[in-house]
Amino acid sequence: MPEGFDDILLVGTVFVAVTLAAFWLAMVIWAYRDMRSRSRDPLAQLLVAIIVSLLSVPGLFIYIMLRPRATLSETYERALEEEALLQEIEERPTCPGCGQRVQHDWQACPNCHHRLKKACVNCDYLLELPWNICPHCTTSQVNYTSDGTIATRSRHVKPAEPSPIDAKWVASQQVERH
Ligand SMILES: [Zn+2]
Ligand SMILES: [Zn+2]
């Protein structure tokens, strides 16, 4: 046996042992961090770290097979996406005439020809039918009722009724006259 071979063997063994120990520690830390990104339960996080530290490489494989599929941030993002999709469906308007889906910028329903919106007479900004002033340029508008027909002034103006106080006063005047 050559001189110093034992020393080389010792150094080699220590090197391998340290590398393995570092690898084992990295595995435990990785599994703990990975579980922390997938579960808020501190007990589950600790359990994963213990299992991987006891079983080392096989423990890591078992963890990877059994871990929750989505991380917390992925779950959160998916929930946000679903919410946005749901909101889009709720906000999409339908035709009051036939119930078909219509777009925000349509003036009439292509299915039943129901009047949906009107364009401002001055600036072409799209207005709701009952609006009689353009919020964009403040021009007065032709009025449409909600059923799509043009509303005439006479239909809106009711004959003035005397208020209860006025009626009492008129009655008292008539009593005095008699
Ligand atoms: Zn329609
Ligand atoms: Zn306008």
C-alpha cells in the first residue's frame, strides 16, 4: 500500500459524506418550501419535512407523488380568472325584446330589431334610450321609451292636479260664497 493512501481515503470519505449531508439537507428544505407554497397548514409542512428527512430520496419521491397538485398562488390565480369570467357573463347585456345576447355598442337587436341604444345627434356617442341629454356633449336628444318607440311630449306631461291643500282652499271659498 502506498504511503498516504489512508489519508486520501479519509479525505474522500469525508468529502462524500459532507456532499451527501448537504444534498439531504437541501432535499428536506426543498420539500418543506414546496409544501409551504401548496398548503397553509403548518402541521402538514412539518410532516413533509420529517418524512423526507427520515426516508430521504424515496421520501422525496413519495412526497412529489402525493403533494397537492396546485400551489396556493395558482389556486388564487384560477379563482381570480373564474371570477372575472363570471363577471363578464353577468355584465353582458341581453336584448329586452327577445333575450338574445347583445353587444354594448349595438343600437338595435339584429334578431328582433328592438331598439337598444341611440346615437347622440351631435357627437354620435351611444346613449341609453331614456336619456334626453348626451352626457358627453350635453346636447338635448330625441327621446325613446324603453319599448323602443319615440316618446312624444304629450304622453309624458300629465294634466296638473290641484294639491290637497289647494282643493281645501277652493272648497272653503265655495262655502263662503253660499
Ligand atoms: Zn332582440
Ligand atoms: Zn353628444
